[in-house]
Amino acid sequence: MKEFKVRITFTDPILGSKPADPELHSRFVASKAPDHKTMREEIESIGVDAVEERGMTVFSRMEDGNPCLWDYQIKGFMKEAGKALRKVPGTKSSKIKAYRQEIDNLIFVTPRQIPLWIPIELDLSDTDCQRPLRASTPQGERVALAHSEEAPERTYIELTIHCMVDTDADLVREWLDYGRWKGLGQWRNAGHGRFTWEEI
């Protein structure tokens, strides 16, 4: 088994991706019931701030309150990078057929919760990256406002990658290199969450 420790340093701010409201999913399902409240009644009953907070995404927190990422977010990034790089001739990824199974079953990330190390004194709950979300739906164009906690550039994480097949380490390095183009977290297509990495 090959393992190596890496430091990922974000060159662009990274956004939280966990709903601030833990009841969001169950309330979304309930809102589809025939007797749900109108948005106006909802706002009147719980207040504007509570309605806005439901739409916010935040970072997960460790027991000590420190913001963190999860190991599965790193593996998800590897899958996205592997899928993209399969189409690039000459890459190691273009030669592997079952990259998803390889990541799921033979490549592991530790620790499970990966602390975010923020380079400045900052209360993330005071940050708010707002952006419009546009979608084409059968009812026409829709626009909503999304907002997320935001950790600044130079924030970093440290983790260990374990490859049960030694040659997979070269694939992982290739995928990590892809992070300079497309990163982790929300709003990746706009450049958020891009990173560089180094072995430590």
C-alpha cells in the first residue's frame, strides 16, 4: 500500500456546502404537501432572517467548532477530476476504465474530518458569498439568490491518501494537479475552491 500526506492550499476562496438548516430536506418534502403554507405565511410565522438562513450553506464543524471538510468530498473531487481527464489524450486517467470503482474501493482518505486552517482571524459566520442561481425550467427562467460561508484564499487542509494499488498514486497526483483548474466546494465552475498541493 502506498500512502502520502498532502497539503492542499486554496488559491481561491472555498465555499461551505452543507445546508445551515439541518431540517431543510424534511421541510422541502413537507412543502410539497397540498396544505403547505404560502411563502408569505411562512415568512410571517418565522421571520425573514430564518427564511434566509434556510438557503445558506455552511462548513461542517468538528466537535471543537473548527470548520472542516469530509473525506468523501476529496474522493468526490477525485471522481470529477478522473471523469474530466479521461477525455484528455496522454493523461494517465485516459488509460483507466473503471476509475470510479478504483476510487471507491482502493483509494482512501484520512482523517474522516479534515480541519480547515484559515490564515487570518476570521469568524466564518460573518462571511457571506452571495450569487444568483439561474435555471431553465418548464415554467420558464428562474433566478434565486444563494449564499454561503466563505473561507479565504490561502486556507489549507492536510490529509493522507492511501492507495491499495501502488500505481494509483500517480493517478491521484494527476487528479490533484487538476485542482488548479477546478476546485472543491460550491460554485466550482466560477473558480471557487481552486487549489495547489504539495507532499509534506
